Amino acid sequence: MTETSVAAEQSLTDHDTRRRVMAIVGASSGNLVEWFDFYVYSFCSLYFAHIFFPTGNTTTQLLQTAGVFAAGFLMRPIGGWMFGRIADRHGRKKSMLISVCMMCFGSLVIACLPGYDTIGTWAPALLLLARLFQGLSVGGEYGTSATYMSEVAVEGRKGFYASFQYVTLIGGQLLALLVVVLLQNVLSSEDLHSWGWRIPFAMGAVLAVVALWLRRQLDETSHKETRTLKEAGSFKGLWRNRKAFIMVLGFTAGGSLIFYTFTTYMQKYLVNTAGMDPKVASIIMTAALFVYMLAQPLFGLLSDKIGRRASMLCFGSLATLFTVPILSALQNVTSPFAAFALVMCALLITSFYTSISGILKAEMFPAQVRALGVGLSYAVANALFGGSAEYVALSLKSIGVESAFFWYVTAMTALAFLVSLMLHRKGKGLRL
């Protein structure tokens, strides 16, 4: 091989690498905005609960806003089916463009929505509708972006590449939390409760325009021959892969539940149960989420070395053993540093799952039903267990049996461990 041909081959390789990196950045940017918009609701609910639900004590108001949060998750299976079908039949790129536009609209509606004192019962009703619309969008986002990242990734480094889905997912959550922390330090408590909480929702709508532009530059990863297959994006095609579907339901139930327990619900837990100041709780969660985000590529690289199955078994076993001790210790924690350490332990355990969540599921389905299989199975389990985490926790607290929630999370992570035993030793597909 001549020096010229070697240089040309190296140039092509470098160009291909740059294209893949840009593809990850483009897909991730929309993912970040989607999750920023979705999580802003959870982090700001401490400030707007009284506006849409004016009666009752703090726990009751939070319970009502958590109910609306959970309702948004109920739309995810529909979104997973709808956008999965679009992605498998019309392309991943088109599906991701539509989903980010829908999230932008829902966030803008909440930013401008009048309160109960102005329009009465229409206020909580329209809040619910906006959240259902956002839930539909996020239901389609996960499956399509996970599929896209798995298809654009290089063999042997798929765990590393795919881990950036949760980097941006956590990044969106972290950005939402950072905005809340900044507002807490710039605005008075009265202003935050009155109108300041609307700012993050408006920001999310604006950021979506940037994400839309970046996603328009993406290359399509699916092939026309695959998209035109009769079974592409169909329930018939999915039925042929029902075992994979059921397995994804199993380990997503435990993974989503523990993820939402130690991220979105944890801020309320530290305030409402441990008695911490809201500003202190926000700072703790900001620091924890930042470290958690940075850890994802490292755990993704680890999965490329030890396999998806080994990573999932580590997650299931450690989460089963340590969930109750960690949540019990957090109940009575007084030191912010101790709270951070405990939350961080839980999040690092969860990283064995979150870093490879998308790629693991994508590897279990053929291309013609990949987006549908990943999106729908994830959305169903996420709606039933992840989205209801806050509501279940607050409901059990309101009747005086909060510790029952700890055992509920433990049981679901134990299920994830059992399902993970059925994976191939290389972590791909099923053991037939």
C-alpha cells in the first residue's frame, strides 16, 4: 500500500469518526432539551403546586402535582408505539424531529398557563393536558434516540457511545436543576412562588429551536430496504420478538424505578422527609447529578470490556442489597456531605444500568422493529414504575408507612437481577 493510499484511508477514517461524533452530538442535543423540559416540572413543583392546587397542606399539594407528573408517563406507551412506528417505517431522523417539536410546544403552554385563581379548574386541567402532550413526546424520544445511537456507534465501543444518551438525559435533568438553583439565589422566595418558576419552562421552549436545527443535520441510519419491509414498525414484527420485549419490561421496571427514586424524587425526599432546606437539597442533587453524568461513559466503557450481562448483574445485585440501607440512612441524615455520599452511592450502582440501558435494549431487536421494540417496552415499564415512583412514595408517606416504599424498590431491582440472568454472556439478545 502506497503512502498516498494510506493517507487517503486515514482521512476517510478520520472523516467517518467526525461524522459519528457529530451524529452523537446532534441526537444528544435534542435528547438533552427533551429531558430538560420534562424534568423542569418536577424540580419546580415545590414552587407552583399552590398555584394549580391551592387547597391542602404541602404534602397534599405535592401529591397532586406528582399525580400530574405520573399522568405524563401514562402517555409514554402511546408515544413509544407512535414514534417507534414512524422511526421504523419512515426513518429515525424524522421521528426525532417531530418529538422535539412536540416537547417545545408542551413546555411553552405551561410557561404561559394562568393559575387556579384566574381560570379555576381549567388551570389543573390544562396543566394535565400539557403534561400528557409532553409525555407523548418523551415516550417516543427514548426509543428512537437509543436506536439511532446504537446504529451510529462503532462495534466494540457501542457501550461508550450509547452511554451519551444518559449523559444528555442526566444533563437535561442537571441543567433543569441548575436553573432552579440560580433562580433560588437570584429571586426571592415570593417571586419564585409567584412567577419565577415559569422561566425554566420558557427557556426549554427556546432551547428546542437549537436542538431542532442540529437534528436537521443528522444522517439517516436506517435503510430503505428495512423500512419498506411488511413487518417494519408493526405489532406482528414485534410479536416475533416477544421474549425480548418481556425481558426489557422486566429490567426496565427496576431500573426506571430506582433511577427516578434517586433523581427526581430525591430532592423532595430530602426536603419533605429529612427536613433539609430546599436550597441545600438542590445543591446536593446538583453536585450528585453532575458526578453521575460524568460517570456514564466510564461505565459504558466498562460494559464494552465485561459485557452487558455482567453490568446488569452488578446493577441488580448491588441495588437489591443496598437500596433499603441507603434510603433508611437518608431518612435521618443531617449533614449535607453525608447526604451527598449516600445519594452518590445509589447513583453509581444505578450507573451499571443507565450507562448501557439504550444499547442493551437496541441489541435485542432486529432493525425493522428496533425503535418500536425499544420505545414501547421501555415506555410501558417506565410509565408503570418510573413515572409512579413519586406518587407511590408520597402516598405511602401520607399514610405513615414510608419504609414500605424502600422494600418496593428493592423487590423491583431484584426482578431486574433475575431477568438479567437470561441474557447471553456477551450481553446481547437472549439465551435461546
